[in-house]
Amino acid sequence: MRCQLLDQLLSLRAFPLRPPKPPLPTSETTPPDNTAPPKMVLGLFEQSEADKRAAEVRAGTVAPTRSERQKCWMARDGYFACLDRNNIIDALKDEKAAAKACKAESAEFEKDCAAQWVTYFKKWRVQDIQKRARLKELEAQGAVKMDVNTEFKQ
């Protein structure tokens, strides 16, 4: 009698105690072995694993590998060479001029580097140019260059 009441109570529950088992895969649902690797679908556009990785590096959610860093540095050097050819010192202040003069290089630089790195490198470039100009100015005034050794010998 107790078992019958328990069975009746369990059958009246809205949710079963265990989730239903998923159906077994059939030949209609399993892809053939010779297909291309699956691609992530983002909206209407497909995104490969390499594109997903590049987006994660740009966003700063993953650390870039050595080859990704080298690719970034190459793109940075190309962008800075273009800025030098067009006499643009500060790409952050002269954004319109930099975008007009170095559109392709800028797109590659921003594609291959993390967003924070792009901003950092642009600021670093301005500071480096100012530092070099100040050193030239000091040398012209007769300042003596000193070699500073930070290693202590015992």
C-alpha cells in the first residue's frame, strides 16, 4: 500500500527526479568523419578558431604567444614607419591625419595587437621621440654623456 501511494505521488510531480536521457545519435545526426573542423557561428558570419583566438588576443582575454607578439611588433614597426614618412608624431592627437595617411598599416596594427598594446605603443612612441629630441638638445648644449653601470662587482 505504501509503495502504491509513493508511486502515485511521484507520478503527480511536475518535474521528474532525473532528467530524461538524451536520444542516442543516429547516422542522420552524426556528421561524416571527412568534414572540415567545426566553425563557431557568430550571428550570420562564421568565425574560425584562428579568428576567435585573434579576437581574444585583441580584447586582452588571453596572453599572446611568441609568434603573435612578433607579428604585433612587425605591424607596429610598419605603422610607425608610415607615420615617420608622413611626419606624424602623435597618432593619438592627430588621429584623422594618421588614419588618412596610414589606413592600411593602422588596420593591420590594430588587427595584430591587443587594444591596450596599440594605445601603449602610440604613447611610447611620442615619449621616445621627445626623449631623443631632449638628448640631442642637451648634447648641442655641451652635455657629457655618461655610461651608467648598474652591475656591482664583488
